[in-house]
Amino acid sequence: MVGFSAAVVFMLAMMLGGVWVVVSIGAAGIVGLFNILGFERVVVALGSITWETNTNFVLVALPLFVFMGELLFQTGIMNRIYVSASKIVSGLPGGLLQTNIAACTLFAACSGSSLASAATIGSVGYPQIVPRGYDRPLALGSIAAGGTLGILIPPSIIFIIYGSMAEVSIGRLFMAGVLPGLLLATLYVLYIAARALLNPALAPREPNVGWRDMLKAVGELWQVILLAAVVLGGIYGGVASPTEVAALGAVLALVFAAVARTLTWRAVRASALNTVRQTCMILFIIMAAKLFAMTLIYYQIPNRMVGWIEMLGLSAMLLVVAVCLLYLAMGTFFDGVSMMVITIPFVVPMMLALQVDLIWLGVLVCIMIEIGLLTPPVGLNIYVLQGATGESMRDIVVGSMPFVLCQVLTALLVLFYPQLALFLPSLLF
């Protein structure tokens, strides 16, 4: 255990010193294994993990889904989606703020990334909001919060990573996120409507659109509807795996852009570069996490923790609540992927010992990560939105905090009513 203690202390010291999370975790894994395996076998283990991670068929879906979302943004398709969504929700109190939630929900069904959703809607929607006299903190909060839907509504990059690490069905995880994602989006809409009705000055009324124009706007969303149908229908119809569906979705995004005559070399190049950056970051973190997980196994840490839980006699629900509180605390300092790769090797064995459903747990973990995206000092959606809009960090944080309460309420509902997450997976599988 001395070697493992040294590895943990080394990892925490590196993190506190500002070293990248991936380097800190990976280096700690190497330090821990070196004491047991020696130099040569550690090098072999590192090579094996690197090869297995980068040739994992399931994880191939990551860059494909990211590329699909990037293409929709870079080719201007999301601009048209935003305009169409604004017509559909024009009659709701809150006007364009409701459009932010609707557009984020639609984009979430295509991109799988919260950061991409926040950056896209921030760039596309916020410039249209500013001249119309909307309350800035509320407008910024609606975009930051709406962006978090990208990791709960399928396809979700977080679900792909969680499913790969916890070794559970990604298709089931995707379906488990649908109802909680729609519930959270509904709570956002209700909160904005209540604020707008109580204080109309926060969100001026937009002119109502006739039924004919509204139906036309729905028709203009055919691209998103088709993409969502291909992704969800392909997976749940048993036609294709998530990876195969991701590839088809990326091809469809290229076709849509070509038909719209917005497919340029510059757009493809920007989409490809952003995809490579995001994918490399995620894969490096997963490799480091697997190396650290191997260290835990060699030191029998999961078995020791399971024994500790059994000794304390903790119930499954109490343990799940403790894990959620742990993610809430970590979310103020770590991004979602880092939190998962640090905790999943510890958490999953304990949950399996108490027969906790890992699909249900995955949805709760995802919601906790959503909360972390909005809570400073490391709320990534806040920083992304600040970069996209140039607005003050204070306004974004103030506007986002009430939406965090909506996320907490959703987490509580899923916690006490697991069927919100498990109904659709059990129905379809």
C-alpha cells in the first residue's frame, strides 16, 4: 500500500501544482505500477492500454459525433435551426430565451457535446437577443444551462465514455437520458416563463407567428429531425451500433451542407481540426484513467473498498447519494471527463456489490456533471459562453445559478423515481 499512497500523493500534488489532469493521473498510475511491475512491464502495460483505447470500436463514435456537430455549426445549418426554433416557440413567455432552450435541445440531439451547444447558441443566438432589450444575465443563463443538455439528451459523449469505462450498453444509456433530458428542458422553459410573467421587462414579448408559418418552421427542421431519427432509430431499431450510426450521421451532415451549398473547404477543415483537438483530449484522459485503474486493481483497492462498504452496512441508496454529493463537490474543480476517470474505477465495483443499476447511476452521474458545468470556479460552459459572447463572467454566473436549481430538482426526481431513467431502456431492450 505504500506504493499506492505515494502514487495518490504524487497525483494530488501535481494537480494542485496546476499540471494537466491527464498528466497527473497517468503519472500517478506509472508511479504506482513501477513499484510492483518494474520498468519494462510498466512500459508494456502502457503500450497495451494505449493500443486498446485507440482501437476500441465503441470509442470511434466519439470523433464521429463531434464531427457531425461541428459540421452543423461551421456550415451555418445551426443558424437556420435557431431561426426556425424561434418561430415555433414565439408564443411562449420569454421569447428568444425559450428559443435558446429549444435550439440547445435540438442541437443536443445532433452533437452530444455541452460545450459545442453552448458555444454554438452563444455565437448564433446571443447577438440577436442583445438589441431587443432582454435581461442579459437571464439570457446568458438560458444559453449556458441549455448547453448542458448536450450531455444528457442522446447522442451523449459523456454516456459513450461512461459506458466504455463501466462496461454497460451505450444504447441503453442513450435511451435512459431521453426522459430526464426532456424533463430538464421543460423545467428550464417553465422557469423562464415564470420569470417573464412575473417581470415582463426581463423578456419582451415577441410577435406571434401564425399556424401556417409555424408549420413551415417545423418543416425547416427536417435536417435535425432526420439526424435524430437516424441516430435513435438506428440504435434502438437494432439496425446499427452507436459507432455505425455516428458514421452515418457524419455523412448526412456532409450531405446536408452540400445540398445547402454551404459546404466549403474552410468549414470542413475547421470541423476536422476541432474534432481532432476534442478527441485527442478525451482519449488521452481515458488512457491515463485506465492506467490508474490498473494500479488500483494491482493494489486490490476496489476489493478493499467493497469490504469497507460491507463492514459499514451502507444501503445502496445512501451510497448513491454519497456518490452524487462527491460529484457535486468535485464539479466545482474538475471537468466531467476528469471526474469520471478519477472516480469510476472506485465507484463501479462498490455499486456492483450492492446491485445498483449502472444505467440509472450513469444518468445521475451525467446530471451531476451538468451541474458542474455551471458552477465556478471550473464551470466550463461558463467560460465557453464568456468566450463566445464577450460578456462579463459575473452576469453569466448570476444568470446560471437559478438553472442549477432546475438541475438539482431533476437529479432528485431521477434519484427517487428511477423509472424516469429506466422506463425507456426496459421498454425497448
